[in-house]
Amino acid sequence: MKFLIIIILIYSFLKSISYANFEFKEKENKPAGITIYLLAILGFIFPTSLLFFIY
């Protein structure tokens, strides 16, 4: 079950990064792109570390 959640986290991380690239390059909305980058990284590292440390 833990690995299924990690796969879903990786998928959502990659989708968030691709959307951040879209905001950053296509729409030229740099503050939103940087914010989405940071939230994507935080949203991947924090739940994954909780999975490994708690379970």
C-alpha cells in the first residue's frame, strides 16, 4: 500500500512540475511558476518522508 501511495505522489509531482513549467514559460507568470515548483517539491517530500518515518 505504501508503494501505491508513493506512485500516486510521484504522478502528482510530475503533473505539478509540468503545470509549473507551463505557467513559467508559456504564460510568463513567473511568481506562480516558482510557487507551484515549491509547492510541488514540498508536496512530494513531506508526505513521502512521513510514509517512511512513521510506517
